[in-house]
Amino acid sequence: MKPRQKRLVLIAASLAVLGIATALILSAFRENLVFFFSPSDIAQHKAPAERTFRVGGMVESGSVKRDGVEVRFLVTDTAHTVPVVYKGILPDLFREGKGVVAQGKLGPDGVFRASEVLAKHDENYMPPDAQHALEQAEKARKTLKPAQ
């Protein structure tokens, strides 16, 4: 093999290895990427089916039902509500009327099955995505209802 042919083979092999490595990295990113959706987004069918994502908002007052380690509650952004089922121990700061972000999958029955629940950590903090979703839902609600 001539030196020129060796260089071409080396360059082609390097490009193939680089392409494979890039494909593997992008695949890993895609599988681990978790998006945030508000209850309004879920009601508008913007959330992915059979993929893990996060839903956030406020825990609706009077909605928490406990059955052993299974907990059912409603997450709302004041415009729409999503039922959530979680099996496990909830964070100590989890309360009705407080901010929450749950990660999991939306079932075909419209119930969000959470694998992880995160509660806000102090009186003034709310996850930015959840705060933005609440603000958007409040604006939409005000534009739909005429002022009295």
C-alpha cells in the first residue's frame, strides 16, 4: 500500500470512529433528557406519550390520598389539573397547596405515574419552570374570564 492510500484509510477510519462516537453520545443524551410540562401542556396533549418527563405546579388542597406507600394527589397550575400516583416515601416538605415537581410517565388513562417527587425547599422558592407555568396559566385564565 502506498503512503497516500494509508493516509486515506486512516482518515476514513478516524471519521467512522468519530461518527460512531457522536451517534452514541447523542443517543445517550436523548435517552436521559427530561422535559418539563405544566398541567395545561398535558391537557393540550403537548406531553410525550410513553416517555419520561416532569410535571410541576401546586398540590391541590384536599387532594392527597394515602394508601400505605401509595400516594395519590392532584397537581394544578390553576387552569388544569393532573392526577398523580406515586409509590414511595414523599419528601418532608411535601404539602397541600405547595409547589411540587414530579418525574415519571403519563399513562393512557391520563394518570401521571411518578417515579420521583421533588418538593420546594423553602418558603420563597419554586422551580423556575413551575413558576413560569403558573404565571402563564394565570394569564390565560384572566384573558378567558371577563373582568367584573
